[in-house]
Amino acid sequence: MERNISDILLAPWKIGVITTAIRLNIFSIVSDQEITVDEIASKCAAKPDLLKPLLDACTSLGFLGVKNNKYKNTHFSLVYFVEGKRLYVGDFLRLVNIESLSWFQLPDLIQGKEKINMEFPGLKFAYKTFISAMNSIGHLGEAEALKNIVDLSGCKKMIDVGGGSGLYSIALCQRYPDLISTILDVEDTLAVTRELIADCQEKKQIILKEGDFLKYPIGDNVDAVLLSDVIYGDSDAKILLQNAWNSLTHNGILIIRGYYADPERSGPLFGALFAVKQLVDDPQRKIMTISMLERNARETGFDIIRVNPLTEYSFVLIGKKNSKTDLYEKKKV
């Protein structure tokens, strides 16, 4: 892979420019207009002379265009940086910005030192920002890929454990009109879910249920269990996989997707970086790799149908609760 050292040297400045423009809603203010720096400044409570260098940097990066002292969004920015667009990633960038201070501790954490909770003054973590950030990444091909790879023919009931925004349930319900998906999550998350699925045609196939899936059973005699973005620690994996097993009917389908690293390779890049992010979040957690996850699923009793990259970001594992295995376990009891 050919590398340019300037990409590394300038990366912090580039992300600083982009996240600042996102936080000031620059791209959303410009939208599909051609607008002067004074007009933009008046709408984001900025000083025009201090705002102009930021706009010029965005122009140099290819996110804005300028002609006759009027700025406009490029096609890229219209697609990804304007709030309300389907592929908007601004909330993900806000989340990265909020978390950035914690990364300064990474050398200390790797050396075994204790983590210190740190916050930027005036910049607080918003629960909705996290859910929306994960939702935005899912829109970048994740949900569509899962919909196309999973066979839920004949399935009537699915439990979407920790379903968050509901994006993956919606995608699978689009393909399978007879499927009813119950999204199981905490109330704070479900409040955001209700808002995000309010205008979805498939919401009639969605049931929202509050529950702690690490403490209590997740369902009974369901045809499929979806564990998307919820298994990233070894202890959680054992609990969730056993809960999934107990809730599934004979030959029920287990679907797991997430941003996992593959220890046999250096990628996928997103999974490898996400593993380091988990270290920043919780240095005590034993980070789950895709091979560890597959081993845990087999030990729980699942027959593994497939384990492979879902997109350039993620892996998918699909398993089945084999009725012979289930009956054998019951006889042993």
C-alpha cells in the first residue's frame, strides 16, 4: 500500500477543521445555496473574519466551493455533511470529537496505568448522538449488506438484542414482510428508536420492548436472534450467546454482526481501529475478535453456517441451533 507522509502529518488538522465545521453546522447552513461568509457567520453566531479561514480550509479540502466570494457545498458534503440527509455522518464525527480527549491516555492505558475520566469544557456526551452515530455508519452499506446475506425465509419472530436505532430490524423487515422483530433495549435508547423509526413503513412490523438483556431472558421460541453491535467483551459474549440459545426454537437462526478484528490478518481496518477504541473505553475488557466469537458460539452449541466479512467495516457470523444438539443437551440434564 502506497502511503503519503503528508496524509499522516496533516490528519489531526484535517479532522479538526471538519469537526469544527460540523459543530458549527456550516454545511447544513450552506445546504444547496451559494452564500457569503457574512451570511454564514450570522447563522452560526460566528465572527466573519475568524470564520473565513475555516471556510477556506474546507474549500482546500474539497468540501466547499467558492466563487465571487460565495461558498457552496460540494456534492460530497451535500451527501455526507448536511443534517437530515440519509447518509449524514455528522453525529459520528461529533462522537469522535467528544471521545478524542480520552485517546491521549492510550499510551498510559497500554502501560497498565489507571484510566482518568476526562471531558472537554462545554462538550458533553449526548445519548442520542451515540445512537445516531451508529445509525449513520449502518447506512453506509451495513444494513443493506445484512439484508442481502441473511436468509430468514419462513421466520416469523425475531429478537433484535440491543437494536439501537432499529436500522437492521427495518432492513430485514423490508425483505421479509411477514417478519415481526422485537427490539430489546433500555428505555433511553428506545426513546431515540421511536423517533428514528416514526416515518418508516416497516414500523408496523416492529415491537419495542424494554429490558436488560444481560440479566434476563430475551425471548421464548423465536425463529431468529440478531446480535448487532452488542458483543465486544468475552464475559458478555457467554451470557448473550446462552440467552440467544435459550430463546431460539429448534433450527433457529443466530445472526451476529459487528466491527471485529481478525487476528489472522491486519484488517479489516475499521475493526482493528475499533478494537483500540474499545481499549480506550474500557482497558479492563477482554476484547472480542471474530475467531474468539466463533469459538464461543460453537461452545454454546451453535452450528456455524458462515463467518466472513460483511462489508469493509464489519464481520457477520450466522449460526443455527441444531435440534439434535439441543435434544442431546436436554438428555444430559
